[in-house]
Amino acid sequence: MEPFSNIGGSLPSSKEGTKLEHFACLYVIRGEPYRSGNCMNLYSEETLVGRLSKQMTPDFAFINPFISRQHLVIRKEREKAVLYDLGSRHGTEINGVRVAPHTPHPLDNFDIIKLAKGMIVLHFSYLFADQTLEIEPFSIVKRLEAPEPPLTIHWEKRECVVEGKRIPMSEKEYLLIRVLHEHANRLVTVEKIKSSVWPERSPGAEGVPDVTLDELNALIYRVRKKYGKDNFLISAVRGSGYVLESELKLS
């Protein structure tokens, strides 16, 4: 996907029959694959911002894994741009305040929009994009610090960094997170988890380590509570195992 490079240029609308003259624009302050200072003109009655995926391409698509596929939408309502967070996992902020999902938030000139706690930063303006405005986002960039991802795993150190706070993993937490992450977004059977996390246990009748479901459930509950259920989104598949829906940054 090519970043926008024609500031103020003409772009096709992604929605047939709803193309308008551009009524507002978003400047990229931070957000791959776009360069800082690129302008995204708003043309449509409804503009979707999200993460590029095989399933869909939003109107403005970013590649950061912490951005939801359908993160937010900006709608033109009575000549006003109104932002709606679409229930994104890591949230949307306007001028430093996190917005409630599925709630209208009218935008004003010079609003700063942050996605996923600053992983993506956009500058909103009703002014049409032209070369004289290009320098403004760069002055804003200098005042913004590089953001920390919501969660980073350091495997060698056996620790997680959650919103800048270092949290050491216990042996069992480490083994559980490791096996789930090795099979991220796929089912990991109860038998596989028991064998990976409790290899020291004597085998039971079926040759699997003798671990009760209460022990396994307690460990999963502890991981969710300790590191944040939104950071480790572990879904149970009744009678089969667990799936880790992973968008984590590893090191």
C-alpha cells in the first residue's frame, strides 16, 4: 500500500455514490505506512479508519497490529465531522481523553486524535489541505513522545511490559503464555497445554500429565488478571482447549 504523497490532491471515494468535495482533512503525525505530514482529505459521508487486513481495506488503513480492523469512523453530520470509536480494543483519544465507544464525538479544528494510546496520532482540521499547512504537523511531532505499546513480551527475561510497567512472569505463566503464543490464533488443546506447562507431573490414565481442570483454569485466570484480559485475550473452546487472539509485540 502506497502512503499518500499528494497533499491536497484528488483521491477517489471508496464508497460509490457518496463522493463529496473534501470538507475536512486528517494530517498524519505518526502512523505507518504514511509519512509524517501526509494529509488524508475526507470526501465521503462516512470514512472508516482501521487496520489493513486480508478481510478488508478501510478507507484509511494502517498496518500497526494494535489498531483494530474497524477502529473508528468519521461521519459528516450537518456539515460537522463526528467521530465514533467502533469498540476498538485499544481505544481512541481526542485531545488526551479516551472516548466512549459507539458514541458521537464532534471534531473541532486542531483536535489531536490518538489511536491505541498514541501508536497512531492524527491532527484534524476543517481547512483544506495545501502546502502552507504541511509544516504544522511537524511542529506537533516534536512535542509528542514515542509511545509504548500496550504490551511487550521479553522472552529471555521472562517478563511482560504492560503500559511501561515491567511484570515478571512465573514459571507456569511463562510456559502457558509461550505455548499459546506459539500457536497464536489457533486452538491449543487441553492435553497440549498440560504437557507443555506441567511436564514434571506424572502421567494420568491417558498418558497426559495429571493436572486438574481447576488448576488449568486458575492459571489462565491469573494470567488474565495479572497482565490484563485485553492484553491476553484467551478464549475457551468448551471441551477442547484455548485460543490466544494475539496482536502482541515480542522481543
